Amino acid sequence: MGSWVAGCDICQEVCPFNIKPVKQALAEASTPKELGALQAAEWISLLNETESEYKARTKMSSLSRVKPRDFSRNLAIALRNASVEVRNDTTLRDEIKVLVKERLERETDLDTREEWNKTLESFQTDASALNP
């Protein structure tokens, strides 16, 4: 799964109808990113997204097939698998850790809560390893 949140991620990046937005986004990126990896602002935006915002954002796309609960679970797993860049940036890691705690608190599905809990633990472990 890596840092992919949904199988649709790759489709959005390679779809001929999305070529212009993808090329523009890649040209505007200040740092290179691996295919499918999210930038810091994207992680923060997705972590802050409510269920109703998710439904509104995906209403007219193939992502609407992914239930908010499943997207949330996948987001937790993808974040746990995120690039070293996210984890090595202390400020970003601390900001994301706060958002993960908030996401965990508002999550109602037990299986999804378990994934968010694992993600929070992984960020706490990373912080301990980087700051002994």
C-alpha cells in the first residue's frame, strides 16, 4: 500500500484527462516527490477533513466509491508508511501527531480507530528514536 490512500490515486495521476493539472502540480512542486507520495500540505488537509467534507470532495469522482470509514483507515495506514521526509521534519511531525490524535478521538469505527492508534504510536516511536 505504501503511501497510497486509495487505488484511485494512481489513476488520477496517469489519467489523460488529468495530464495538465498533474504536469502543472509537478512543475510547481518545490521539492521532488515519489509518484503517489503526498506533500505536507496534502497530509494536513486530509487529516483535517471531516466525513461531510470528504463526501463533498469526492461526490463527482470515482473516489466516491470509497466509504469515508475506509478512506480514513487507508489514510492512517498510508501516513504510517509515509516517506522519511514527513517523519524527519520535527515541526511537521509534531503538527501531524496532534492531528492524528484529533482524528483518533473523533473516529467511531473500532477497526479504523485501531489503525489510527497504530499510526499515533509509530509517530511517538519515531520521536523517541530521533530525540533520545
